[in-house]
Amino acid sequence: MFYMVTGFIDYSQRAIQAARYIGQGFMVTLYHMNRLPMTIQYPYDKLIPSERFRGRIHFEFDKCIAREVCVRVCPIDLPVVDWNFGRDIGKKRLENHSIDFGICIFCGNCVEYCPTNCLSMTEEYELSTYDRHELNYDQIALGRSPISVIEDSTIRTIFSSTSLSEKTMDGHLDPRTVTSSPDSI
């Protein structure tokens, strides 16, 4: 009889513990049902990247002095810098500069250590293509002005929800900070 009573008590304690776990999971579910949806309808809605976002690298050919610092600091030796020594001017003359974004890890070391600031990170993140050889950008493609998400009138832009100023006290997004393009108003 004693074994039956202790078995019943043990079973009761496990049943109560299981009910407690189910209740905790249900409370988390109820908490998240109150929130605004965090998904966006890409490509019609796009998030504005943060200020320090590391997107496609922009290259200014005229500023480059071909010191190859970007190649030396790159963890995978990715940038290809071709130059000739110009005897008439007495210094290096840049011939070609290219980066393969199919291999690039977007660490930003090349941009940080460039002595002339001819490299910069943009907010452009749509680099997908069907042929990986199209991701090998030469100095002409690298020098192309970056496409700004804010200036594209065909899409609705949504500011990134990571900043604390955009959240209310309970952690939800403040609907007043979500903006849209003038066409959708």
C-alpha cells in the first residue's frame, strides 16, 4: 500500500510539473500574440540598413595610389590590384582593381586600412545573381554609385527596428516611427 501511495504522489508531482511547463509555454505564446508583425513584404518593402552596415564596396579609382594595403589586410587576399611603375611620373600607376563578391566576407578591413579612403562600404545588399562570375567586380563596377534604398520611389522603406528610440517602453515597435514612401500615403 505504501508503494502505491508514493507512486501516486510521484505521478501527481510530475503531472503538476508538466502542467506548469505547458502554462509557461502558453504564456510566451500569449505574450507574442500581442506584438506587431516583424515580417516585411520583400521586395516591395525594404528595411533601411543601419549606419554601420557593411554592404557592397565602393571604389574611387582616382584616389587609389596602389599601395596594396587592402590586399595585405584582407584575410583571404581578395582584392586584385594591378599596377605599373610610371617612369614619367616616378610612382605607381593603377591599371586595374577588382573584387570578387562571391568570395568576399565583407569584414571591412580593406576599407578601414586604406590610406587614401578610396574604398567605402555602401548600404547596397542585393548582390544576388544566377552566374557567380558576375560577382567579380572590376574598377568600373566598383565605382558605380550605390543604389540607395531611401531614394527608390517604387518601394516602401521601413526603418530598421533595432534602435532603442523606435521602441516603446514595453519593447514593441512604435508605429509612428515606421515610414513609407510618398506614393503609398
